[in-house]
Amino acid sequence: MIVDGTAPAALPSQLPQSPPIRSRLALTIAGFGALAIASCVLAPLVGSSSISLRRALDSSIPFASNVDAQILFIARLPRVLAGALVGAALASAGVVFQALLRNPLATPFTLGVSAGASLGAMLVIILGGTLAVGPLSPVPAASLAGAGLAAAIVYALANGPRRVMSTTVLLLAGVTLNAFFSALILFVQYLADVAEVYRATRWLMGDLDVGSFTPIVAALPLIVIAGIIFARMPSALNLMGVDSDSAAARGVDVAATQRWAFFSASLATSAAVALAGPIGFIGIVVPHLVRLLVGVDHRIVLPASALFGATFLVISDMLARTLLAPVEIPVGIVTAIIGGPFFLWLLVREA
Amino acid sequence: MSYLVAHEVSYAYPRRGRAVAMPAVSEVTLAVERGSFTGLLGPNGCGKTTLLKMMAGILRPASGTVTLAGRALADMPRRVAARHVAVVPQDTHPAFDYTALEIVLMGRHPHLRPTQLEGPGDLTIAHQSLQSTGTLHLADRPFTSLSGGERQRVVIASALAQQPDVLLLDEPTASLDLGRQLEVAALLRRLSRENDVTMVMATHDLNLAASMCDTLALLRQGRLLHHGSTADVLTETAVRQLYDVEADVQFHQASGHLTVTPVRRIG
């Protein structure tokens, strides 16, 4: 089209038809919400031992002698809820980290938060420790402390003389911290005996078998706080994904948004890792899958990723419990083995 | 009346290590009239971009103030300032694959609350902005699939969707071929004339500046050498002072503006 000095004509009556954000958002949340609810309803009913829902919910049988109810309410339901919570936290933290770092390859673990958490957990598992903090048992407490330490180090390094964080420094500091903590983890494992190393390695593979609702109740407030902060950020993240100067010129407080994004995404990641270990792949594969389906607008990608992350992890854990039953596959292995090829297939199909 | 004014603004980028911080802009005072088209000329590294960023409120001056209609920009909430001043950078490289329409709709950000979704009114403004930059047919195309000229026009549309009184442009035609340069130039001239938008444009293209700008400001090593009407400022002496280049400056009848022909570099 030639642009000259003449005034533009009135808008044509036939405008490009992209549905407005409201209907796209409503449709996306309804779709992904239905998937998440369906997976959370289905997963507790499926397992290595088959249970009767009618019997499990029969209040005439005392709970102590109702095996079906015990399996449902003590073994499976907490596990499904933990899966939903961890999946939602990791997937949405992935979205926020990718926007903060302006890098679609970032994961919740890129900045070293999970390596810090893992080191904390390793130390307690191998050296032993009995310090329980409130509802947190020693391993999650140490893992939260490790995650907080890692986040504090990265934050201090990236917050130099300029008020706006350097994403390059953040990335390099994160990568270095990951390597450093991994070396420490290996060193601690090297000093330990075989049984302890097995427990430690098993923790690193991720496990949603939380055993009761208590650990979930402990992690929930942290994830809810992160979620409330996430909910205020998508527009600013959209603009920062274009260019941080342009974002500032459109009224975004870039330095403050970066700090809130870093804090909230680190908080969600720390809580998720403390609850279930460092379950990989969700934080990167779920946001990308969602973008392939609904586009890149963070106002849609963020809630859709949270819902789909929950679905993805609940289903993965269901498969982990049942595929080789009665043997259980660590859920972190399942997420990568199922998610990896599926993601590659989608990429190839798109290209 | 002067609308956007930089009063003795200075800025120095912090240096790493033991090096001393180098001043990028030193005590520059520049007053821009409402509805005028001002060109910002000077060699690489003379502080054009830094001055533009301070006038946009993106960078806070180390000393001095920027005022918009008499109010200090630093005292305004960012969102409020962004309703008046928009910026068109030289290049835009989004990290995600936004569509052209999504990029333009982001221009509505300062007019919406942080969690408010854009409504039909915002969509109409976005469509009008695309229309006036000749990019309406590109609305649903991914931004990264567009050519350089198309991208720059979409970015200008995004700035227009902000409905600003002032548009600050940082070498908006630098990455474009000759045809696209003239296209964007004509677009900017028309917007300045019809929408009464005050324009400040940093550029290396002296002929483009001569064809578009009412006034020129000359910057060298972070200091303002001269600010005046294009006819007064754009002289052979000025070109020598700025670029160490001997040039021939003539009035060109067919184009109706001054033209600059570089002859040789001095020294």
C-alpha cells in the first residue's frame, strides 16, 4: 500500500476479524479449566488398586475400616491436589520467567532457584536434620531456605548500579549458580552412603506422594501469594516482551515489574519444589504448548498455562502411578518422556 | 508557547570497573513548540538517544528537569506521562511472536488500568492507527514476519494508538530503503500536520531532516550547539562542526527544501 500525504479514508466496513480479548480469554479459560477439572476428577479414581467410589463415599462405614475411602482421601486426593498445585505453579512461573528474561527458553529452574532448593534438601536428607518449621517438615523447610538463598544471590548480583535489572547478568548468574550448586550436590552425595544417595536421587526425580494434606496446606499460601502477584502482571509482561524501553514509554514501571516478576516466580517455584522436588519440563513445555494453541498474549497465556500445567502434571502423575503398576515411575521422568516427544512433534508440525 | 522543555538536563551512564562515568548529555536546554517538527542532529554517540529518552521520561535526568506543558515529567505518574508522550524506537525486536494488532493494542496500555482488558473503543482506535499508517491489512500477521518498512509503520501505529500530543522518534527511517524512507517521512509529515502532534526526531539523514523539520537542534559530545529554524541552522559550517565533513548546502527547487551534498571528510 502506498502511503502519501493524503488523508486516510474512513475505516472499511470489513475489518480484520480477530475476536476481542474478552471472548478469547473466556473461551480459553473455559476450555483449559474444563480439562483441569476433568483430570482432577478422573485421576483420584484411577490407580494400582481399583476402588469403588460408592463405597469410598459411604458414610455408614467407619473411616478406619473403609479401605476405599482411605485410598481415596489419604493416598490419592492429596496427591492429585499436590499435582495440580505444583503443575500450575511451575507452568505459570515458567511464563513469568520467560517474559522477565525475554527468552522463550527460560524455565523456572534457569535462575538457580531449584538448584538451591535441591542443595538444601540434599543436606537434610544426607546429613540428617530434624528442624521442622511450623507445618513444614525438615526437607521442605531446608529446600525453601536453599531456594531463598539462591534467589537472594541472583537478585543481589543482577541489581547493580542501574535500577533496571540486566537480563544478561540474571541469566549468567543463574547458569553459574546452577553449576555451582550442582557441584555441591554431587559433593554432598559423594560423601554419603548408598542408601542416603538413593533417597536423595529419588527426591531429585520429583515425587507427588505427599501422604497427607499438611504439606499442601503449607505450600498453598506461598503459591496463592505468587498467583495474586501474577494476576496483576500480564499487560506489563506483554509490553516488556516487546522492548523494555517501549514498555517504559507506555507507562510500565519496568524496574518494579522486574522485581515483582522475579520475586513472585521465584516464590512459586520454591514452594512447588519444596512440595514435590524439582519436576522438570513443565515450566517450559506447558507455556510453549499453550502459545501454539492460543497465541502469545500473556493475559491469555498465563492463566491458560496455570490450568494446563495442573492438567499436565495430574495426568503425568496418574500415568506414573499406573503404567508399570505396582511399580511407580518417578513423575519427573514421566513428564519428560511424555512431554518431550509430544512437544517435538508439535514443533515439527508447526514448522 | 513551548510545550515540551528540557531544562539543563544532564545524564551519565554508569561505567563498570574503575573507568569514570562519561557524560552522555551535559546541561542541554531544548524547548519544543506545540505542533512543531524538530530534528535532532549530531554524530554517533553525541547523546541524541539519551536526550530523547529523558524527554520521554524513560531515563530520569541526573540533573535538570523535563517539563510537559509546564509540569515536571518526573512528578507525573508514568501512565499519565505516557498518555502525552509516545516513542518510536529505531528497531523493535519482540521476544514473542505478537501479531501486528497486538503490538498496536499495547499502545492503549497507558489509558487502561493495570488489569483492565481493552474494549471496543480501544480496538477502533487501534484499527484507525493501523489504517492511517497503511497497515490495516497486516493486522493479523505476526510482527516478525513483516518487512522492515511494515514493522516500522506498525510501531508508529502503536505509538499513535497511545493518542499522544508528542511523538519522539529515534532514527525512524534508519533501517529502511529509500522508497520506504519517503513513505514513512510522508506519513510523519501528515500526522504532524493533521493531528497536531509535536514531533522530535533524531536522525543522521540531513536531507530527510531538511525536508521535514521546522527547527533543528545540533548536538555534539552531549552539548547543544545550536537550535533554530532549519533554514538558519542547516549550513555548511554546521555540517563541518557536527561531522568534520565539508559539504555543499543548496536550496533544491524541485523538492522545495535544502539539500546537503557531502564533499569530503576533513582531518
